[in-house]
Amino acid sequence: MESAGKMPKHRTQRIDHKKESDFLAPVEEIHRVKIALCIDARMRVTGKYSGQEYLFEKAGAVVDVDATDVEWLLEKRQGERQCCGGTEPGNRVFQLA
């Protein structure tokens, strides 16, 4: 071909454009649950399982909590006994919102 005074034809290469997400490891979806503070206090709690820090400003404050910490938080109690003959020891500190 070169002897005929023409340049050889080049094959065009196809380039696949990949998105950044194609190279990243899949991220686990984090499920959140709304939890409310039941006692009149300002409370900062570090989740036992997630290690995340949660800040409840006052009674009734609602915070999105990692689902892995929900049961642990709902088990929290304050005081020895509920009034009026309650069966569970202490008052609940948190409840589902």
C-alpha cells in the first residue's frame, strides 16, 4: 500500500467509557429508623453496634438511627420501677417515633 502512495488504513478502536460507579465496590444500604427520646433530658448516645453518635436535644426529640442500634436503644430503661405496678423495671428512655 505504501508503494502506491497511500497510507495504510488504521482500524479504529472502540473505547468503552465506564462510569466511576463501575469501579467502586457495592455499598451496603443503610437502613434508618426514627427513635424518640421519652425522658426530659439532653442525651448523647453512641450506638453499640454501628458506632454512630446520636444527639437527642430534649424529650420528644426524634433522631434517625441506624437499624442495627434500634433494639439496643429500645431496651434502655431509667430508674428502678415504673409507677403504678408496671412489670418492666424502670421507665423507657426511647421509643419508636
